[in-house]
Amino acid sequence: MPRRQPARKAHAASHQLDLEVIAKRTKRHLDELERSNYAEPSGNLFALDDDDEAGGGRSAKGRARQTISDKREWAGLKKKKSTMNVRTAVLYKKSLATLIDESGIANYPSDVPTYLTAVVPPPREPPRLLCSVCGYWGKYKCKRCAMPYCDMNCEGVHNETRCERRVI
């Protein structure tokens, strides 16, 4: 007669992750990503390049680099010039927090709807889980960090490279 295995439901309940802990760790992870994605404007935008001279024989001295599509000269079409506003926006990028501070919307009365006062009701459906590796439907969750993945291949990639053990 085979030996009966004890029920593992009590053990599984102890591994159930607290939703507040998951939300807190996810917010911290997103903040880390925001910090790592922010980049200061580089000073090498005005460097000389041999490829720039190929576009019509003009020198790029003192001008920002052109994209490949701008170097081509199409017959019968005028060359587009970017405006100063576009160049300023590209060269001097600002974070969302900086733009909100500069706009002064915090000083508006509370009855005026702004980005800071906009509120929507909570969603009716639970959040959609997408695979953290490939972006497909994440049907399973990692036991260590609660990030979703879709199959065993993505689980292997997640365990090798992406699992940061953020929750436990």
C-alpha cells in the first residue's frame, strides 16, 4: 500500500506573498529603472565625423549630426530645417518631474483639474500579467520575486538573468 503524502496547502499559504510587499518592491524596481534610464545630454553631439561630409560635401562643423535620412538629397524636394524648439527639446531633455515643477500646476486651485489632481476609479479587472522575458501572456509567477513568465523557456531565462529575488 503506497504511503499517502500530506496535504501541502498549509505550506503553500505560508509562501503566499503579501500584496503590500509586492507593490512596494515593484515601485522600488520602477524607481530604479527610472533612475537608470535618465541620461544627461552628451557633449559629443557637435563632434566632427567623416560620414557627415558625404551628404552634399558640406562640413558639419558647428552643427549637430544629421540622421542618415537627412543626408540624402531628394530631387525636387526642399531640405527640411528643424526649428530651434525641436533642437532644444532634443538636446536638453527634461524629466517629467522637472516639467511638472516648471509648469506651476501645483499652484492652481484645487477645483481646476490638472495632472496632479486627476483621479480615476480602480480597475474592475485585475492587472494583466505579461511575461517579463518575452511579453506574451504571463500565466505563471516566479516563487522568489513574483514576476510573471509564460513557459519553461522563459522561466529558465528569468532564473538565469532577470530574477532579482526582490520580494523575499
